[in-house]
Amino acid sequence: MITMKKLFTAVVLISAASSNAFAAADSYAIDNSHTFPRFSYSHLGYSIQLSRFNKTTGKVLFDKAAKTGQVDITIETTSVDTGSALFNEHIQAEDFLNTAKFPTATFKSTKVIFTGDKPSEIQGNLTLKGVTKPVTLTVTSFQAMPHPIAKKDAIGANAFTTIKRTEFGMGKYAPNVSDEVRIDIAIEAFKE
């Protein structure tokens, strides 16, 4: 027979174990000065155009021992930088990013897959222009070590995915301007 005392003790032990597992993950804050999501696409078959976003915030949870992680990133779509002020306005218009209505895009991980002691794939949900779709980021490099200048623990990574812009309500000029858009992100973050 389970007494109230035994039940209470079991609940406390389970809660403590759960919080200890979560507490083991280190939290890292995105360094906006070294984190840049970029996107590239074929422009009428003439060239591959490359643009970026200049303002990104978020957090990364990383537990090397447990081989777990979590990523939560917010991109200010109004910070798009195409290299041309005129084109920045064009891409922020309703047919594309519609930044007046959707000033941010987000990526929230649902699963981080490790190869050895490093993440190799991050599955999650990308929300862009109010539409949420599952995407998988392929991690091409990852580093976790003390930052030699800032003198605190830091992580950094490069990852990419490919989306179809028509699936996010941005299909103007497709397929002449390619529907497929590659998104690359260079990220650095400091331990909190």
C-alpha cells in the first residue's frame, strides 16, 4: 500500500531528477554581431543572389554529456540586407516578406541529432510570413570552447536548409526567380 508520504517522496524525487536533467544543459545567448542568417536563390538564371538579415536574437541550450540541445531563434525580417536600399524595400513588400505585418521570422527546434559529441542535424519549425513548416538544418561545423578574446564559454556553428518560397506565400516571379531558396546561418553564442 502506498502511503501519502511515499507518494510525496516519489513525486519530489521525479521532479528533482527532471529538473537536474534540464539544469545540466548550458544556456547560450546569441551574439548578434556574429550571427547572420543568409538566403540565396537563382535570379532569372543569370546569377545566384545572396542576401542576409542583420538582426538575430535567441538562445541555444547545449548539453555535451547528454547529447541534447535546443535552438530558439528570432530574425528581424525588417533587417534584410540585399546590398541595395531599393531592393530591401522591394523584398520587404507584401509579395515577399511583408515585414509590415510579419516583422519577425522564427526557428524553434524539435529535435537535435548528434554525430559523436557534436550536433549534425537540427529538426524544427520555421515560421516565415505567418506560415510554419518543418525544416531540417544540416550542421556543417560546430565548436564549443572558451572564447579566446571574451574569456568565457562560447559555441558556434554553421548550418543550412532549403525551402520553397511558394510554401510560405512568397511565390511572386516563380519559377523565373527560383522557388528554391537556400538558407544558411552562421551562429555564435555566449554562455549565460
